[in-house]
Amino acid sequence: MRILLALLVALPAAAKEREGVVAPPTVQVSGKQLHLAGMGLRKKLWFKVYIASLYLETPSENAEQVISSDQVKRVQMSMLRDLERGKIVEAVQEGFQKNSGPEMPRLQQRLDQFIKSIPDLKAGQTIVITYAPGSGTLIKAGGGDEVTLPGKDFADALFSVWLGRQPVDDELKREMLINR
């Protein structure tokens, strides 16, 4: 029994798969190892839109703690269908208004830069959003250019779109935090 337990503990964590999207259990970002917290399915009506994989240095099921923590963190959105940039922009703007309304004057210019970086996306393409303390938030959407936006306040507002008090989708939020 001890040998079996030792073997199970020694095995590396397996990649996770959902809706054909495979997420490794860990990724290296900015010299840090990030752990997959969960994969959430974003649905709109009955359409499956994307899988959002949340990676954290220090996993937590507490959304407020995840948002406020000054750790390297990543959301990777893998498109399950073609998506016009306008739909993405609309959802992000709504998430900012709902979760960061009073801070919008301070955030608007950076939100505008973020929005400009979002192209139309095809099924199979990704949007990768990575926050690194001291560096800012790096956005890479589809085949578009990488954009880095400064400020932890912007990262907090952006991660609140999925994990905030009024997320874009409650079930998606739950799955991103605890669907290991």
C-alpha cells in the first residue's frame, strides 16, 4: 500500500481536457510556476463560446483573494466558435462597468487600448491575459500584437470580468476557481 501511495504522489499531475481544449496542470510564466485552478465553459444561450483556464501562482477558491493578490496570474480563453471582436468587447466593457464602475475614469484609457488589441477570432484561437507584478498585464489575442498595460488596478478590473462580484457568468466563475 505504501508503495502504491508513493507512486501516486510521485506522478505528475495530468493535463485537463474540456470540450477538446487541453490545459497543462502547470505553466511557466515570468520565472514562476503557475498552477491550473480550473477550466470554465462560457455559454451564451445554448452556444458554447470559449473555455477559460485560470492559472495562479498560489491557487485559491476565494475570488476576491485571487483578484487582489499581487501574484503572477493568467486567464487563457480558448475559442470554441468564431467570435466577432464586437461580442468580446461588449462583454469586457460590461464586466468593467459592473465591477469597476467608480474607477472607470482612471481605467478607461487602458481599457480602450485593450479593446483595440482584440481582433475577430476563429474557433481554436486564444486570448491570453497574463498579469505580472511590476510589469503589468500582457494581452495576446489571436494573431494580433502583444499589448502590455500598466497598473495592478487595471489587472484587478480585468480579472474581475470573470471573477468579480458581478462576473460575466456565475457558473464560469465557479468552474474557473474550483474545477481542478
